[in-house]
Amino acid sequence: MTSEPNTLSEIKVTDRFDLSNKNFLITGGGRGIGFACAKAIAQLGGGVAVIDTATQPVEEFHSLQTRYNVKTFYTQGDVTDRTSLESAFARSVQAMGQLHGGLTAAGIVGDTPLLEADWDVTQRTLNVNVLGTYWTVKLLAEHLIGAETPGSIVAISSMNGQGLYVPVQPQSAYNASKAAIKGLMGPLAGELGQYGIRVNCISPGAIQTPLLARLEGEKRATLDWYKEGAPLQRLGIPEDLTPMVCYLLSDAASFTTGADMLVTGGLHAGPVRK
């Protein structure tokens, strides 16, 4: 199904980022990074279907359709439950029509050291972050292949998946789950490239979302470690990630697959020592 691209020399580079007339699925898009990406996709003309466990997304989601003249859809679904995920995916396809790719942003964080780890909590971290990503990618790939449509799938990994040890926040199970997402990229890119499907991930650093906000107060030292340790000397915001997500989903990245894009403020290279 793949073919040599036509010459792009006469196409403006900005036009290659255009997502008009394309629709994308986002898991975990009801808030945080997932919603910021949904908004950015809509700004570039793309339609967005969101699957999230919350009964309702953030209020701003409801304005995307009229503000940017794009199609939007929201439905509840649990990426760890086969029936729930498959049903939510089917509803999304019915509402949007053809999908052209997606973003797997559903994820949870655990801060428990190994010697204090809880079996059920750890199991859920791995189920949401690893299997939730894996099965969503499978559904998207099946949809794209069935429609004989090339597309792009982006997963959210983490700088913690690089093997970074954060002494103020032991989270080995979370790190392992994000390393697994990173490890999927090469094999999945290899399997799906023949269908014109690109698969990449983004590894964010410490991003200011509700998940990070839980560290305020007694765990403020953890936030300070992330901020002061990053070479750029600040925490990230969701909008630091959205340009990379949109790049990977767009035709601008038509020759990019199997990659892990680090957006960490430099922290993945090791914390700055003062």
C-alpha cells in the first residue's frame, strides 16, 4: 500500500502541518495533556474523538467544534477493559467516520517504592499504561488497514522510561510501564509500515497537569527537584508537547516512524547539579 511520495518541493512547509479533513482518536483526552492535544489538533483543522474514564471532559472541550469548525465526539471508556474499549472505539468511529490516526494519552502514575508496592495498584499501572496503549494501537491499526488508509499513531511515554532515577519520587513500576511503551515503537513501526501507518511516541518531562499538581504541599520538594534539575530551569506545560504531537500526526512527519521524541527541558540528560 505504500508508494514513493510525490515531490513536495512546491508545497509550503506550513501546509504539511495542516490536519484538515482528518479525524483522530485520543484516549485520556478529557483533561491534561490529552485535552491540550485535542485542542491543538482542532486548531489545525482536525476532528477529535475522545475516550476517557471521566463522565465529562473539561468544559472547554465542548467549545472546540464551533470555535474551530471541526467535528468532535466524547465518550466514556476504560482502556483496561476489552468490552468498554471496543465499544467506545466503535462509537467513536460511528460518530466521526474515517479515522486517520490517534494519540494514546491515557495513563496513571504511581509513586510507590518497590518495597512498599501494592499488587493491585501496580497491576493497574501496567494495565492502563502498557496494555491500554497496546490494545488502542491495535484497534486503530485494524481500522486504518481495513479502510486502506495510511495514518499516524502517537503514544505518550515519559522521560522516566529512559531509565532515569528520581530519588525524591521512587516509581519503578511507572518507569517500567513507560519504558514498555518506548519499546513498542520500533516493532510496531516495523509491522505497520507496509500499510503506510507510522507509529511514534513522545517522552515528556515534568509537565504541569493535575497529575503533577498532586505533589503540591508535602511533596513540594519533588516539584522543586524537577524544576531546578532541568537545564531549562522550569516545569513544562502541556502546550510544550502539542507542537510535537501535531507534527507526528501530520504529513510533515511522513518519513518519521519508530521514533521516541524527548520533550523534557533537558532533564532526561541528567539533572543539573548546583
